[in-house]
Amino acid sequence: MRHLFSLPAFLLASSVAVAAPAHKAPAGQQNAANFASHQTVTEKEADGVYDLSGLPHFSGQVSQFLPSSHGSVVGFILHDGTQVFISPDQGHTLAGLIKPGDTVDIRGLKGRTLPIIRAFGLTSPRGRGMQDTFIAMPRQSTEMIAGPDLVLHGEVWMPLYDLDGQLNGAVLKDHSVIYLPPREATRLAAWLKPGQMLYAVGTGSSGELGVAIDAREIGPASNQMVGVAVGNAPPPGPAPGSAGYDIIPGSEGH
């Protein structure tokens, strides 16, 4: 999953999450409950450390989690299509706090033009709260373990953004998530529009919290897939046999 907002320095603090004592989850929620049991954040009183009442208030029904490609979650999507983000370190807590179908209260900041919210406070319909005042900077996830190759295909439900508001993939109508480096997502933006058919192959995770991959190849059809440059690697060159294959970049003027 994986910066758009500017907050006073006092918000750059360690995350604080609040959760009620554990209880036995229904059969369908056991995986999320087990996931939440591994949380490492400090549990404190429901009001948390900071007064978030000055932040805008939002409410909506959870449609699905936004899974990462490494088995965690980085937020969720509301039924109206708004993408809600939290710090990556708070994934365990979030998975034990809410579930799809819940109507949640959110304190946070909304994107100026994009349908995204950076959440700093969440309250579930069961009265459990979570305060997340840590702004995560880009870094390697502690859960960066390469998963198996997965193949995803289907109709695009919505383009996916990151905390900076950069395009970085797509959510399919079957709720699976395809991640791309922002530069590659911008290059391939025409394929990430709602209603487009999309095929993608890459490493990722699949479980009760969702399916997500870091795409290595992607295209509008299984026989029209192109390679994806990972991280800061240069984009792939022309395909073998194409008109530009034998041309060395920068040599045209010599």
C-alpha cells in the first residue's frame, strides 16, 4: 500500500491504538481476530493522547479492507468509493477493530480532489476506538516477505491511490488489489480506469483480509501484458523484434 497532507509537528508522534478486551469472534471473523492478536501498538484509554475533535469528521460503511501484498492491511474502502488510509504499522489493530459492513466514524483529512481520507481516529459501531497519529514515511515494511505468484484478472472497479495522492494501482470488482509503482501506474493509467479489463501477475498474498499483488506484468488481456519496472528501476525497453529494439537510447543524435 505503499504523503499529500501537512500537519503540525505535534502529530508526528508514535501511534496509539485503543481496543476493547479480546472476545471470541464469529467463525467468519476468526482470521481477523487472530491477526489483531499480534498487534504491537500500545493500548490506552479510548480518548487517546491527542484531542482529534478539531479534525473533520466523516462517516461511512466499510465495503472492504485495502490489503497489502504482504498480508497486512493499509486501510479500507467505503461504499461510496472513498479510500481510507492508516499507517502501515496499524494494520493489525485495524483488522481487529472493524469489518466489512460496519458503519465507522472517522476523524481525518480528506483529499482536495481525490476520493481519499487519511484517518487519524476511528470508532467502530461497537464503541471501540483507535487513534493513529503517526505519519509513515516510505520505508521497507517489516512484513516484506515475498509471497507466491498470483494471477489476477477482472474488471477495474476503481483506480487506487496512495497517501501522496499518487496513482499506484487498481481495485478490481472482485475486491482484489493490484499495486504498481506510481511512475508505472501513471504510464499505464489508461488501463486502470473503471470498466477496463485487466490481467496482472505478481507476488502477493491471499487470505480472509483480501487478495493483493505487486504486479510484475500487466495488461488489458492475457496476451497483451507488458513488464512493470519495480521501484526506481528504469522502465522496460521496447519488446524484442519491435522497431525500437536495436536503438540505444541517447544515440540517435550521434
